[in-house]
Amino acid sequence: MVGILNITEEGNELANFLKNCQISFNLVYTEDEIIQCKKLIIPSCNSITNLLKKMNKANLYQIIKMLKKDILCLGNSSALLCESYENLTLPSFCIIDNKVNNFIQVNTFFDIEITFNHKIFENISNLNFYFENILDIVSCPNTIATIKELNYSAIIIKNNFYAFSFLPEKSGEQGKQILLNFINIDK
């Protein structure tokens, strides 16, 4: 069963989307619940700093960072994978050697361009996804898709960590399919 980290209000929108798509999930918040789920999704958030504070307060930061199961960060939460974020006072997961300089609010759809073929793209012909913000995470060796005509990462994968800088729950059928692909990927 996939778990949605129940720490942000944005998780409710993701939960409603998964429920409407008839995708099974559990809202998780405790260490035991996180350990029991097969995969973990960290929804987007309004503030990375507040998300990290809540994770630290619940003693989840180190647990999540050390997990070997697949973890998907959505939207603004993608910044957790980067080494640093300009306005961040707490440490992120530091999974990729890159930094986020800024969030550019856009609230619109962008086409993404595949730079490395991966199972995450199976059965997806429409590569148009909804971005609430563009995270200026410059394309790096772990980037497998960029925002078309921009050099910003749209999808990053490193080890068991996945980051979609867009919001699948606001992206229609292609959003549903890419979430299903994440859930069904076995390494």
C-alpha cells in the first residue's frame, strides 16, 4: 500500500485525487505507519521550512531519509532532494548535488521533455503537466525530464528518491498514469 505523508494540507487534495482514481493509499504520519507502507509520497507544500520543522518535530526526517523504499516528492517538496535551498535554514535530504535558488509561481500547464527513458513514462503520450511553481532546479545528471524549452528539472530520480516538480493530482489523465507508474515500479 502506498502512504501519503499526512503533514500538509496539500496532501488532502492528493488523497482526494487518488480516491477518485480508485488508487489504494493510507494517510501516514507515524514512524510505524511510514515503515509499513510499500512506497511513500510527500505532497507539495507551501513552505519547505515548515515541512521540515513538522518532520523534525514528529521525528520523521531521519527515518524518511534512511528509508530504502521508493519515495516520491511532489511540487515544492521536490526541493527536499536538493543540497540546499536559498531560504532554507534547516538541512534538506541532500540527495542530489544541486540547489534551488527560487520558486517561480506559474499555476499553469507546461510540456515536459524526456531526457532519459524510464518506466515512469510508460503509457503516457501527453506530456503536459500542471505546475503550481517552477523550482529553478537546473537540469542535473539525475534529471530524466525537463520543462520543455527551459533548463529546469521536471523529474529527478536518484536511488529510491523520485521528484516531480509538477502536481500529478492537477494534471488529469497523464497525472493519474504517472502516479500509477510510480506505484507499480519494482526495482
